[in-house]
Amino acid sequence: MPINLSKGQKIDLTKTNPGLSKITVGLGWDTNKYDGGGEFDLDVSVFCTNGAGKVASDKDFIFFNNPQNENGSVIHSGDNRTGAGDGDDEQIKVDLQSVPATTEKIAFTITIYEADTRNQNFGQVSNAYVRIVNDATNEELIRFDLGEDFSIETGVVVGELYRHGAEWKFSAIGSGYRDGLAGLVRDYGLQA
């Protein structure tokens, strides 16, 4: 039975699951009926940051066109352009023991592709969640349902894995961005 988190809650991941090393971070969502006629494409992006929350280079910004960090310890499974069907829409594989020591946080975000052009926002998205699965046992350890707190936002920081001494923890963030991917990229220290 997974532990269900609330916004702002933090939880030990490796301390309460000794030996945990390889995980899948699954993110999923549904889109409400949309009468604009355009596709509704949500994208997961990952920022591998230092303790100050900044990436060292473009290689630490993982998304469908840059599917892994430099040493392959964080890997994006690929772009799901429709979000159709049950289960995870996009997944990130993380080998916790191989994450470079310079990476202190791994932030998971969801943005809407071409949101401004298509006049789309997270008010039209429902059932968004993130979950962490132990790859060795296929057991779902943690789940965070984002709820319906967003209206005009086009990007969301869902949560982050972070180091606490020798252990990894997870923080359920659920923070919206009105300027989507451009705002996230800027705030995590890259040029938009």
C-alpha cells in the first residue's frame, strides 16, 4: 500500500526502504473535454540541480529531446503526446546510487506544450499525480495526487527527490507556473 502524500509533505525514501536503489517515477494526468480542436500535449521535464536548486548545464535538464543526464542515472522514457489511457503517461527511471554527488535535488515538472498558442492551462487537466515505484519489487511506495488547485498555470513543479545526508527523501511540491517551461528553465538556472 503506497503512502499518499499531501502538498508540502516530505518523506524518507531510502531510509524506510533499505536497499532501494532503482526506482521509476511515474507521472500521469487526464485532460478535460477541450473544444479548441488542438492536441493537448503535456510533457515531463526533470532538473538535476545542486543544493541551491540550479542546474550546472543543459545536460542536467532532462526531457524528450535530452532523455538522460550525463551518466545515465536519470532517464526519461519518452514523450506521450496524448495522455490517453490508464496508468502513467510518462516515466523517469532513476538509479539513486549512481546519481552524481553534485546532484542534490531531482525536480519533476509537467508543462503544457505550446500552451499559449493553443490557449491551454492546467485548469483543463485533472487527475494529475506522481508516484514512485521500487523497480526491484514493482511496489508503489509513494503517491501524490495534485488535486485541482490550478487554473491559469501552464507548468507545475510536481515534486522532488533530494539528498539528506546519505539518504534520499521526496518532497510533494505541487507549485504552479504561469509562464510554463520558460519560467521553469529560467528559475532552474538555464537560458530560455
